Amino acid sequence: MFSTKLLSFIPKNIVVRKMATVQRFYRKVNILNSGDKYEVTLDQKKLKTPKGQVFEVNSKPLALAVAMEWESQQDIINRGNMHLTTLCNTYLDNPHQHNRLDIVNYITNYLETDTVLFQPDDHEELTKLQQEKWDPIIQWFCDRYQIDMTKTKSMSPPVIPIKSKDIIARHMASYDLAPLIGFMYGIDVIKSVILMFAVCDRHISVEEAVALSRLEEEFQISHWGNVEWSHELSKYDQQSRLAAAVLFIHLQTSSVTTKSPKMNNT
């Protein structure tokens, strides 16, 4: 009933995360058009958010993608795999009452803790690998947004000039609240503003972004080994969550015109 093309760049390896389980209580999933909004129905009942609001989005492809998440559930509903549903619920319910300014400030300040900007020189082989893999992405980011920044070779924060922060803040201020929530979610997954911007700009793939974010961990594993199943589960979980964030952003911005970079609190 639903097109799988909508989820074409979400990795096939979807991970089941431990959460309270609920048996599937519906047979059919569908979507309804309600004015300029789209709702998801489970049998004949409208899907609702955790706060009890009717689940509705302004993008038909997004509604179809969420419906696909519900349709793909088996006997037990694994909510930990339903990342698009989670993102939509976060936007609709806004449990932490975040406004656009809050999220723009969060993303801008996150640059000072960005994974790829921390390259301690206490391990020559790892440092060389970080320079080889991370430095081209840092340079792309600086060129793309016409900013300057200096990575750190210690545990001290990297140097991010105020002018550079302002440029990133103005760019992020052009987005509505929904895609900003997607950016925040994705940044938290891979611990990097730079990698999140690169994957959203289609400069790198979801799989590449996750691999780059795990560079140090993969290096340690190559030397000390790992618990194979745990490592693979963690990697694929990151990929599926990041892919959902990117899809959420694109589907939310493709059907609306982004705001001019004028900041307000809504």
C-alpha cells in the first residue's frame, strides 16, 4: 500500500532497541487528508501523540513514511525503531517547550564540542587517520559557509570565532521549528554539527557520516577487538536514526518555503 521509495536511503539494517513492548492492536494503516494536513489512521482510529493530540503533518510523503513505520510493525510494536514517528511527536508535542532560538543557540554552541574538531596529538597513528578523514570535511564546511575555525589538539575547546558562529546561526534561523528539531536530533546521534551539515547537504552519505563519527572507536576496535554483535547493532542503530533525521528535514522543507533569516521565538 505504501511506497518504499520514500525510505530509500534509510539503511535496511534496522535495530530493535529495548523498550516497553506493546502488542500490535490494529490491522490496517492509512493516511487521511484533512485540509492542508495529513493524518495517520490505525484501522479507523486517528493516530495520536503521547500528549493526546491528533497526529498530523503538512507533508504527504512524511505521513506516508510514518504510516510505513506503523505498517511494518509485527506482533510486537517496537517503538525504538519508529524514528520518524518520534521526531514528529517531538515537534507536535514539544515536550521541552523549545523555540527556534533555543535550538539555533544549541546547534551553534555545539560546534565547540564537535567530534571532528577534537584531534589530540597523543597518538600519532590515530592523529594521522583523523587528519586524513576529518580535515577534508572540516575544510568543506568552512568553504561551504565561508567561516573560519581552528580544531584543537588537546581537550580544550576548538576556537570558533564569533563571526563564524553568527553565520551558522543566521543559516539555521532560516529553518522552521520542525527541521530544526531534525537537525538537533541528528547532531545528537553523531555528535557533530559539521557531519550533520555535510550529510544534509548530500556531500556525504548517512553511512559515511556515521563511519566518520565513529572513527576513534573503530580505530580502538581495530587494535583491541570488540563484541561483534554489539558493535554492529550500535552502528546500524546510529545509521537508522540519522537517516530518519535527514529524511525528516528534507520532507519538512520540501513542501514549505523556509523563513528569511529573521529570528523570533516561535
